[in-house]
Amino acid sequence: MQKFIDPDYKDLHDPLLLPDIQAALKRLDLAIKNDETVGIFGDYDIDGLTAVALLHEAFTAFGLKSVAFIPDRFVDGYGMSKRGIDELHSQGVNLIVTVDCGSRSEKEVAYAKSLGIDTIVSDHHNIDEPLKNAVATINPKRNDSQYPFAQRAGAGVAFGLVQAMQTRFKGLTFDKAKWLLDLVALATISDVVDLRGENRILTIYGLKVFNQTKRPGLQALIKQAFGNNQRVIDETDIGFGLAPRLNAAGRLIGAETALKTLLCKEEAEAEKLAIKLNQLNASRRQEQRVIFKEASAKAAKFAEDRVLVLHAKNWSHGINGIVAAKLVETYSKPTFVMQDLDDGTTKGSARSISGFSLGQALKEVKRLLISGGGHELAAGATIKTTDVDEFREQLNDFYDRSVDSTKITSVWDKYDLQLTDFKDLNLELAEKIASLKPYGQGNPQPLFLFTNVKVVEHRPVGVDGDHAKLKLQDTKGTNIEAIGFRLSTQFAEHATGQVDLLAGLEKNEFNGRVNVQLVIKAVKPKL
Ligand SMILES: [Mn+2]
């Protein structure tokens, strides 16, 4: 318990246990000696972008030149591509190091080899076999991996490569390397990987670095997101404030603006970039609102379906993933939100509920897939537009065959303690509970169940009035303040009634005033 609450950086595992790490170091040694320029093949999401920034900075410290290729979501899609390899080839690259991708790029790695380019894959996506044509496949999810922890983010694996390089090459001292941990925290939180084990160590130390970050781009972005007030940035600020801004670029115009923001050294340029990301995020939010409204209307037509498959011509597949996530919150059903493209294909993203694996489901309907795949709770798919109805039917069939409805748990089953009143909810308790932060996948925030709570006051707050600021009262007349993110509509429905609540207890600092507040996760009328 003590180790969990106060983890030690020294407890990170030996990086030399990563699979194929010696082969990778040997090839990188050669690159340093021959003064080669290394191509870093990344991804357009935050994990991929931070990994590129991290590796580029570390390589520079080790005296190794590098250039990056970030795929375009709309042109290349996810993973290594011929276009990216050609571009790196034209820049004189003889060695590519992938980050956050590559585990399924056997064909592309072979293509690179045919051009005389060696490839070191560093990745964290599911993998069956190490790649035959790669110099090294550094992926802790390999079946034969001896590395004790398999859940690092893509940037976490890239950081593992850097840690291993530190044992062999000069140029990056421990003190210097720790300034890379802001990027590791950003990626680990944004990629929604398990926050236990090594990821807890990396995130806790990473958040400390993040709060003292020397990157002008991150400083400027924090200012854009939260104004000038001094605040301690935590995992929620990253997940809901900074990550959406960094991701907005890749969803709308291409991820370069976000990468530049991470790497930028000039304050004035940083501010320009951060303002640009802020504007892109506002456009993203606007577009998302429109798609969500249209998709909700379509969802009503398929009210009987267990799996929702929704599609339209003008729903951008750069944004559909977030809309799918919001629909899952609303309907608690696995949901595909897809765009019909001009070439006769339909492409989109899916999000799921626990108990229905999208990865499994897509394997089941693979006859209809042009491309696609994914994890348990998130996936992507491209099919022929003429196949959409059959796709929907087969997914619903698979749901009926495979899902044990008793195993689908409700959010109301997931509380830690039921309390009958508010009297013990003080600052000291809130601070003790906060020692379990950062919360996330694998380490959810401790939640209390309250029944028979009276809503004394309800005020919509936030940019769109989405959030509910509340005053609540227990049966003994004790009041407490509360906030419910994205719950304003629900509270408006039973504004003066008695409700049941699921909530966490947090410290709230506002205008120099410190108090406790409940952070509401779910609400329903008292039955
Ligand atoms: Mn990733």
C-alpha cells in the first residue's frame, strides 16, 4: 500500500529486459558512428506525437540526427505506410524507428527493406509474432517478452528505448532524461492505458515534471485552456483540457501543429500555436455537436438494436470516435459512428461497453471488413457502403450469441461505500483519498453511493451550460456543494426532487477558497 501511494522511480523495471533491445542498441550504435539520419515513424494521436517528440529530443542528446513522419489520418490512416517510407527514403534515411505503431506492418517493413532501410519497431499494440523483416520488435506485449510490465503507452515504450540507450550511450544523463517525463505522463493519461504498476510511477513523476514543464508550447497551451490562474495540473486537466486541444489538429487539418507545439522552443511561436490549437478545438467541438445531434436522431430509429451502427455522408471520421464515446455514455450500447465516403466505402470508429469486445466482434464479421480492428473498448472499421445493413445485422447477431447479459454491469454496481449522510465528508478525508490519484483505467476514483439526496440548488455552468453546479442536502439537513460534469440536463429533469447519486469526494479551490465538493458521476430519481 505504501508503495502504491508513494511509488519510487527506482522501481521501474530494467529496460534491457525489453524484447530485442540488444539488437536495437547495436543498430543505433552503428547509426551514431556513421552519423546517419534516423526516420521516426509516428502517429497522429497524442501518444504517437509525444513519442516522436520524446525520441527526437533524446536522439539529439545522444548525438543522433532524426526526421519525423506523422501519418495523415485522412490520407494514410493508422500505421506504417508506403507514402511515409518513401518520404523518409527521399530524405536519405537508412534506419526507421517506429513509435506507437508498426506491430502489424510486416508488409511495409519488408518494403522499407527493399529500399535498403532497416526498421526498429517500438510499439504497444497487440502483436502475434515479432516482425520477420525488422531489425528489432520492441513490444512488451509480445508473447515471448521477458519485460515484467506489458501496459506502457506507445510513448512509454519509446521512453523504455531511451532508458536502454542511456545504459550504452553518452549524452543523456538521468537529470536531463527526467525532463522527458512530462511527455510520458501526457501520453499515458491520454492513451487510456492501465494506470497501475509502472504506469503509475511514470504518471506520478511525469505529472510533477509536467507542472514544472520547460516546454513553451505546453506552458502556452495550459494558459489557453485554464487562463492565467496558478493551478496544479492533474490527470483530469490533461484528459479533458489539454488532450482534446492537442488532438484537435489531427482530427481536422493534420497533426503537425500539435507536434510543433510540443517541440517549439520560442515563447512567441508557442503562443501562436496554442491559440491555433484552441481555435481548432472550438471547431471540433462545434462539428461534434452537430454530428452528435444527427446521430442521436438516427439512434432513436434503431432503439431495438443491441449494437448501434450509424452512418452519414457528412460525418467526419476524424470526429466520429468522440461522438461514439458520447453515445455509449447516453445509451450504454456498443456504438459505431461512420462516414460514407465518395469511393463507396464507409469508414468509422466504435466504442463499447465492458462485456462486448469490439476486437472480437470485428473478427467475427471480418468477411465484410475492408480494413479494421481494435481493442476491447475501441476500434475502427472500413466496409463497403452497400454492406452497412448486413454489417449491422451481423454485429447484432454476434451480440445475441456472445453476450451474457448478467455480465453487463451497471455503473450503479461500481461504488466503494454507501453513506447515509454528508457529515464525514471533510477536507482531511478528501486529501487522504486524493493520495490514490491519478485515477484512470485500472485505478478508478473511489465512489460513494448516496440515496435520498435533496437537490437544493441547480445551476448550469461551463461553455455550453453542460455542467451542473449543485447544492445538495442529506436527510439530516447537512448541505454540500457538488459538480456534475455533462449532467446539467439530467439534473434539470429532477431539479427539486429526491435523487440517488454516485459521487467522488474532491478538494475544490476557487478564488483562494478551499472546500470539499462531491463530483457526481451518475444520478437517478429516488425510486
Ligand atoms: Mn498508443
